[in-house]
Amino acid sequence: MSSNRRDYRIESFDLPIGWKIRRNVFTTIDPKNDFPMEVKDAEIFDQEDMLLVQNGEYILDLGWYGDKAEGSFCIHFIKGNWLTGCLLEKFRSRNQQEIKLRIEEIISAFELYRFKNIQGYCVNDNDPNCLRDFSFVDQFEPRLEDIQNR
């Protein structure tokens, strides 16, 4: 297959009212498929900022983190921003379709108010006593009892 051949497309999303796509270079290429390595490098492995979807103060961010062999797609769902926000969900996978499905599930859960009262894992870059950042948390999802107790 030639590296100039484009047998893939930018992934599309049917978003509810209020959601805005700020950036989308998330393709239908799965890291395990037989595309030439230079295409996967350009379209996946070199893309830390593939998708940014926003609804008010809520941000869903997708990128590829790590190297080709050990890296993965990573979703961060944040209330606020990277410097002073709360991580509501972080999900990793090397499977493109699993990532697309999880994005749709997160947006659906948001629309059903499932994230409304969740504090999440918070960071504050303006607080010298707060040493946390989202990189210290791997697969993160609020536990059901956290949701029910708020």
C-alpha cells in the first residue's frame, strides 16, 4: 500500500447540542492495521492532540501518549482545564474503535448528568502545595459509590 493512498478518514461524531469540536485529526486508522509506518507515524504516533471536544467548562481531549510499541490512545475528560481542573475520567487503549466507543459513552453519560456531582481528581497549578497533575493517574474513572454519595 502506498503512503500516498488515503484509505482512511477523519473520525466523525454525532454530538448533542452544546458540544463543539475544537480540533479533530482523529482518523479511522487503528495502530494494528497494515497501513505503512510513515502513515501511522503522521496520523497516530506523532499526534498528542488528536481531538478536542468542549461543552462549556467540560473538555474531552484525545491524544497518543508514549512510543509506537508501548503507547496508547488516551482520553482525558476534564472539568476546567489542564492547569486548574478536575479529571473526571481517563481511559487508555490501543484499539481505535474502543476509543471511539468510549468517547461516545462519556458524552452520553454527560448528557444523562452522570458527571454532574463528581469532583474527580483535581489539580491546581496556581497552588504551590498542589503537586499533582493528571499524568500521575492512569486508568481513572470515578467509582459508583463516589457518584452515589455526592
